[in-house]
Amino acid sequence: MTLDPRRTDLVLRAFNELIAAAAARDGIVPGDISDLLRKQGAPLGGWEIRFELSQLEQAGKVVLDPATGRFHPASAATDKRRSRA
């Protein structure tokens, strides 16, 4: 798999759009992004989306909750951890 900044940006924009719409209070799964991109006429395969989410996680923009398999914005995950302390 090669790095494609345009595809990474596309996935990040879709992620942020879903978060802003408050449709994903409990986090986002790759299928949520897939559905949105398909509706927008820019479909990507599930494995492509998952790869890009991994890239975004490494960049510190999203965080995976391993217990649920859902992604959250990195700032929201940090806020949750702080409130538990």
C-alpha cells in the first residue's frame, strides 16, 4: 500500500464531517466513512479506509478504542482520559 495524501485527506474530511454531524457520538467505524464517501461519489474500499485511519492514528489525529473498534478524534479521547483521572 502506498501513501496517498489526497486519499488520507479525503478520509479525514469524511471523518470530521461525521463527527461534526454528531451522527457518531460513540465513535466511527470504517463502514461509516465508506457509506458517506459512496454517497458523495468517491467510494473507497474498506481496507483503504482502514489503512488511512491507521495513518491518521499515527499522525495523532484519531484514536482507536480497541474495546469497541471505533475511532474518535484524538482531542476527544484525550479529554475522556483526563476526566477519568
